[in-house]
Amino acid sequence: MYGEKYTKRLIAHVQDDTGTIELAWFQGVTWVEKQLNTKFKYLVFGKVSFFNGKPQIVHPEIELFANEPAGKSYLEPVYPTTEKLKSRSLNGRQIGKVMMGLMAQLSPKDIVENIPENVRTKYHFTDRFNAYKSIHFPASPEVYEKALERLKFEELFIAQIRMQLIKLQRHQSSRGVMFEKVGDWFNTFYNKYLPFELTNAQKRVLKEIRTDTARGKQMNRLLQGDVGSGKTIVALLSMILAADNGYQSCMMAPTEILAQQHYNGLTELLKDMPVTVKILTGTTKTKARRELLQELADGTLHILVGTHAVIEDPVIFKNLGLVIVDEQHRFGVEQRAKMWQKATIPPHVLVMTATPIPRTLAMTAYGDLDYSIMDELPPGRIPITTVHRFDEKRASVMDFVKEEITKGRQAYYIYPLIEESEKLVYEDLMRGYEQVKSFFPEHLYTIGMVHGKQANVLKDTNMQRFVSGEAQILVSTTVIEVGVNVPNASVMVIESAEKFGLSQLHQLRGRVGRGNEKSYCILLTGSKLGNEARERIKTMCATNDGFIIAEKDLELRGPGDIEGTRQSGALNFKLASLVNDKVILENAKRAAEYILEHDPELINPDNSQLKQYLQSKKGKTLWSKIS
């Protein structure tokens, strides 16, 4: 090592067999100079940057190089620290020395094994003690990678075991009503009044529901299907199945608009059937409410559709057997739990979501539930064309919308919801509303507007004007994201599309393409896009497949931000990544399934350490059924 001293800095050059690097100090120059001696060898640590095209480390950590035994690794652990810790002489190197001292005091009995030996052998994993030792102080990069893989597997394996044990216990011990038969009403509707041939995915899900409800155990099934995959008809057939067996059903929707749509759709489909349907919302008139409650109590009402109003205490069912929750993340846990308490034996539960969940996330966050996937759209659906346009092309976008309206179609204009400022949202929306009016004069076009700050009555009135076709254009924030069904709407313009997440963009796009006409989604953005925003826009234009979009969303944002995950505790992994460790997750799931299939009580001696570990952690992490 050799150095040059300047007025307020010290520059040194250190070299080894690979080359030379510059070291620089701007503080404590005199002290550092006294510590260094060009006659000795040193170990140098720090972050490499480049100055004038040369590699450099500013304020490196240095220690005297000792003649270590052969085979000693100079891989050094990097520990996070803070300025406050550094001021107390606890930087990353010092924390490393503390850790080394702690590890030296531990033995294998202090870090108890939790993966059965046969699983460790199959995947060539080291034991838990050596994995911890090697992840802190590995003998080589290869040893570190194996320790890391082992500990990632452990996190995912324990999570899978826990959730699958809960599922097993629920299947074994939970009591549920039994739908013993597929009766006359189901067969009549299926053979005479079903408006279209079911897809194979719909048939598969119905079979799963039929099997669940005939076992005498409570069904707790998550049904995820892309926008337009036909979840509602599956829900209806399930409710007719319940009615055939003498049980009532309740379908809960998060908004009055969506509840009304479900009610209208079910009423139309069941118009020639003796199955009765009614709706209960916050605006249901007193007389109608009184009649409805009486019919529920005496059992003459088969299907109740409603909003949060259905969980109120006066709502009493004679024989509730099935609860269907649409977009369940819009309901709180306590609200849903109230519903289950309206029956002596807990009703079967079918939760539906139009937000596709990535498979890795479903395996982890929903692994304790039975879940069904509808990944097939009904035949005849015309794919939505999605295009990206920059702001400067706004005039041509408006001209295109005019052409569609001239054909008798309708259009949405959606503005982003900026959570930090309701005032800004309102101002942006009003500016957008005025801008739309400047292109579509009010004497020629009827324009409606809905947003979160409107009174519910006004919001519903404006929404209904668009649903009925009275308004050709609806200017809105994301309040229309879920459930609004206007088959005549063929264009959606999403303003500032770069401010939306992928999942939300896909949900919004699903509001068009619901009729028989070709539909379009236009993503308007500013000219400057970040890499992630550009990737989101590119993905939206490339595919209509919600499951591909969900996987991309997981890759871009990570699991913690994705809407609809029930319990973030299930995803708080210290090392494992649902994005990068899919193979490890698959192996962990297979290993957990194999163990519980052959030893569900974990009484086999091979699984004793796993059982002891789970018992020691009992209650520290919560997974449960939808409650």
C-alpha cells in the first residue's frame, strides 16, 4: 500500500493479484495516516464507486491482514446499521464481530431442527444449525447459497405445513349443512333456462362446489375468475342447488349499484322459475323491508341479495345454507362473521373475486382455503383492444370517442384517486370534467359524473343515468372499478394511466367489453414515464389475461402491496421471495402435502421435531378460514 497526503484528504492505493483500487479519506486524515503502514498487508472493505473512471472506496474499513489457516474464507457478512449505532462504534463490521462471538457460544441443540431428515436428504439440505452458521460466516460462496436455499425452503415449508394443517382440521372437524341432492329446480333451470353453454371451467367449479356441499362439512371456497369469466352464473346455480335442498342463500355485494345489478340479473334469469329473489339495501322502503323480513323468517324467500344491510340484527333467516360474498376484500372480518352467526349450523361460504391472484400468492396467502380458478372466458367474447396514447394525442382520442358515441355507444373517462389529498382529487376531476365538456358540448351530449365525495343518492342517480343510456359519457374516479355492468359502453379512457397499478387498470378495463360490440381501452399518459410505469402500460397493451397481469403485478410490486391478500402475516418472510423463489415454494408445498397425506397428526417419529417446533410457535402466527 502506498499513499499521498493532500490538504484535507488522504489518498491511498491498494493492490492485489486482481489489480489496484484507490482509497480516499476526507475526515480523520491524521488518525488514519498514523494507523497505516506501507510495510503491512491489510484487508479492505467498502462500497466501490468510480472517480475519474477509476474504482474507488471512500472511507473504507481496514484491518490488519493476519496469516490465517489455509481454507479461511474472506467472505464478510454485511449487517444493516444506522448513524446512531455507528456513533456508538457499532458499524457493520462490529456487528459482525458480535455475531461471530454469539455463534461461537451456540451448539446444534440451541437451534432446533424443524425439517424432517428425509426431506433434508431429498433436497440435499444441511441441518438448521449449520445453515445459520453458514449464512453468517460461510466457508465459500457455494456454502452460502446452500444455506440460503435451506432457510428459504424452511420459511415456505413451515408456512405450507401450518396452512394445510388448518385446512385438514377444518375438513375433519367443521360441521356444515348437507346438500344431499341435485333436485328438480336445478335440473329444470340447467336444461331449459340456462342462457348459454357453460365453459369447462364453470362446469369444473360447479362440480367442486357440489362435492363440498354434499360432505356434511362447511365449504369455505375462494372462487377467483377474470373479469367476464361467468362467476355470477356459477353463484346462481349454487343457490338453486341450496334451494332444492330446502336451504336459503344470501349474496352480499359491496355497493348498492352492484347489489342492484346482481338482483336484476338473477330476477331475469329466474323469471320462469319458482325460486324467489329479493333485494335488501340501505334504501329499501319500510313496507318492502317488513315483507322481506317476514318471508325470510318463514322460509318462503329463497335468495336474498344485499349490501351490508343483510348483516343487521333484524335480518333473520329460517334456514340459511349458503352465503356468497362478491369482492370479499370490501367487507370487514367482523361484518362477514355476523353473517355466519345467522344459522345454527354455519352456512357454506363461497367468496368470489374478479381480481386474479398470482398462483404463488394464492398458495401462500390462501393456502388454508379450497380455491377454484375460472381461467376460461365464455365463447363469443370479443377481446378488448388496449392502446397507449400520450397527452399530445388527446384531440384524436376525443374524435375516436365521438365516432363511437355516434354509433350509439357510451364511454367512460376515469381519473386517478390520489389518496393523500381528497381536495386534489376533486380539483383534478372537475378540471377533467370541464375538459371533457369542451370536447362534448352539453347541448349535444349528456355527461354524468360520479366520485367518492358525492352523496350516495346523487352518486346512484348519476350512475343510473349512465346505466339506462340517458348519459353517453361518465366522468368518474375509481368508484366504478368493481361490478358496474353497462353492456353498451364500448370505450374507456383512463387519464394519467401511469398513476394506476396493473391490477386496478385491468379491473377498470373490465367495465367495457361486456356487450356484443368491439370495445376499446385507451391509456392516456404524460410524455415522461418511469421504467415501472412503462412496463405496466406495455403489459396492459399486450394482454387481456388477468392471470398474466397478476403475475406481472406481483413481480413489479411484491406481495405486500397487492390488494386482496387477507393476512399480511402469511407473507412476512425474512428471506424467501414469492417472485424469485417459485421453484423453492413448489418444492416446499409438495413436501408439506406428502408429509400430511401420510401422517396428518404428525405422530411418526420422523416428524417429531417438526411437531415440537410447530407447538413451540403456536399462536405466534395467525392463519384461519374466511371468518
